[in-house]
Amino acid sequence: MSLLYQDPTMSHEEATRLLASDLETNVAAALISIGLNEQDRVWAQNTCLKYLEGESESVAAAAITALGHIARRQGGLDLGAVRPALEKVKERFPSLEGTVADTLDDIEAYT
């Protein structure tokens, strides 16, 4: 088995372009980059929340993970919006319960 490392660093413009592509792998990569690199916390959070509502489990997983990165990097999220959204996505995709739990741990630790 070989692993392929992908650098998640991209500009805001590149992330926005990939989000608009609607290709799941591009959207997921953009969300991870947003979580790790975006300076506009409100835009980053709102973008992730938007993608939690979609039908793709892999995109939702990336958005969940990105929210944890935002909490860790920026020390804040709108918990009144984020917590209910995480609970809702966990109901839709029960397999993401562990990912949600990890992100909630990050939120608890860093916000």
C-alpha cells in the first residue's frame, strides 16, 4: 500500500474555485485547506456549515474536520450555530459520529 501526501495549502481564491467545481474530491480538499489556512474565521465557519448540509458524506466529513482545525487555529467558533449543525449531520451520517466527537473535543479544548 502506498500513501500519497497532498499539501492542503491553497490560497483563498484557489479554495473558492475548487468549491465551485462541485467535484467531491475538490470540495473536500478545499474545505481542509480552509480549515488549516483561511484567515477569515467567519467566512471559513460559514462555508463549512454550508457543506455540512449537503448529501455527500465525504464532503461533510471534510467540513467537520475543517471546523476542528478552525477552532484549534483561531480559538473561536459560533457555538450556537456549530453544535446543532454537528448534531444534525451526525444524525444524517451516523458513520461520522467519531469525526464529530473529535471535532467537539477540539472545540472544547481550544474555544
